Amino acid sequence: MNPIRLLQHRATDDTRSIILAEGNEAHFLRGVTTVRELALRAIAARETLAQVAKSCPRGDVVDISAEFAAGRLLAPIDHEDPAHLILSGTGLTHLGSAEGRDKMHREAMAGGKPTDSMRMFLEGLEGGKPVPGEVGQQPEWFYKGDGSQLVGPMDALNLPPFARDGGEEPELAGIYIIGEDGTPYRLGFALANEYSDHVTERHNYLWLAHSKLRQAALGAELLLGAPPPHIEGSSRILREGRVIWEKPFLSGEANMSHSISNLEHHHFKYDLFRRPGDIHIHFFGTATLSFSDGVIAQEGDIFEISASPFALPVANPLTRSKERAVAVQAL
């Protein structure tokens, strides 16, 4: 069965539109301009997002690879008010994910006692996939920012002047909208670069919150329906057109210590994350980091992440912003 994906497109005159891609074929949809708008229609009609998308009149056929190369594809979800889009994530969720983290914090071990990172991973391994109807072990959770921190599939990822590192994190992200009655609806999944400051995190695990307050990138495609249980991808860094690091990565529940439903439960159990109309982008974690192999990304490097069943990669250059003095003033 061909995977169904939705993409958001911006023409050279700034006109917004949606593309429906199924297998190798894609076409514009008439009468709708954003995925959020289409999702609200689906909720009101009590239909799936795929059903509502397929019911839209078809527009012109489109080559999504050409549109990607031309830079006309956006992140597959957004909100007209960035304050109503929340970026968050869970870590230590994938088999093998504790290894890289544990390297950072191994010096904290004493007398053979495992680090807090390893304990959290092992607890997830034991209780992260509960049987239906039960609640499993809660995962590590972190906040990344609001919609102002979301960038598209080819946009630059900013390295703040205070940052000690800017490194890629190749993973899946779940995309959600909150209905008028507070019900979270999963729209689908996107390929993502969760992008973090691993040097800051390594200095002290309690600085994890600081290390995660960075931008994040989404691939252009919103994959509808349930994700494949096993996803194989590739993460690489290009410097001046040459690959300086490359490694495969695995995702999907077959490669995770937590079920996606368990991660969803422990995010949306909080009332503040069920505000009607809000968009949530939740990153599910990874076990593959170039930082774990001693790579330090430089300005101008390009992080390129690809994985089937997504047809397009997410490919973002690293840029450094200028120093800007920030001072609090009394009123």
C-alpha cells in the first residue's frame, strides 16, 4: 500500500497550498491552504485526515522533488500564531539510545552505580510498552520552544552565540492538534532533526533543559496513519560538499523501548497540553548522534537526514547568529 503524505507549499507569490502525495504521484488540493485547516475539517466531519484530503478537488500534478529542490516546500504543519504551537520531546526511548548519553555522564558513576540516564533507560525498557489499558513508565521529557523555533526542510538551523555545540538528532516527530473538547488528535508523523547542544548537556545533566532550547527542523512530508514499526534511515553531515560523517539510524516501535502510545499518554496527561486549537510537535528520540563519534559541527555544515517511507530528506545548513547583548531593564 502506498504511503499517503501531505505537504505544505508556498509559491513564489507567497500563495499557500497543500499537496497530496501517494506513492510516486502527487497533486495540489483545491480549496484548502494549510494542513491545520484540513485537520479541523476532518474533526468537524468525524472523518480521517486522509479521507478529507482525498475528498478535496484535485489540482495540477506536481513533482515534489523539484519543489523541494526549489525551496518551495514548508514544514508540513504550522500555526498562524506561533505561541500556539508547542515543540517538545522524549529521550532515552530507543534501543541503544542510552549508550551515547551514558558516555556523557559516565564520570558521574561511583562504585559501579549506573547513571541516572542509564536508570531511566532501563526503567523504560522494563515498563515503556504497557499492555493496552495500562499506563507504562513515564519517559524523560523536555520542552524545545514554540512555533517560532520551527524551521522547514531546507532552512538554516541557528547556532546561538552562547551555544557550545549544535548537533543533529535524526528522528521521527508526531504531529497533533487539540480539538475543541480538548481531545488530542494525531495527524501523522514527520521526519525530523531535533538539533541540540550536546556539549552543554555533557557538562552537567541538569543542563539538559538548556541544551534543548534550540530550533528544530521537520521534513516536508506528513505521513498519515500509523508509522511502520521498523524504519531505517541515514544521517550524514556534509562539509563543503563532502560527506564527513554518515551513519544509519533506526526508528519505529520495533526499535524503541517505549510505545508511541505510552509517550503520547505521558505528554497529553497534562491539562495545559490540551488547549483547544493548539498544535503539538513531539520528537520521539534517537539512538544515533555524530557527537557520540567525536564530530563537532561547524558553521556551513549541512545536516541531511533521510528515511523510507519518506520520499524527501530534511537537509539543513548550520549558521551562527551574531552576539547580541541582552539586558533586563526595570520599569
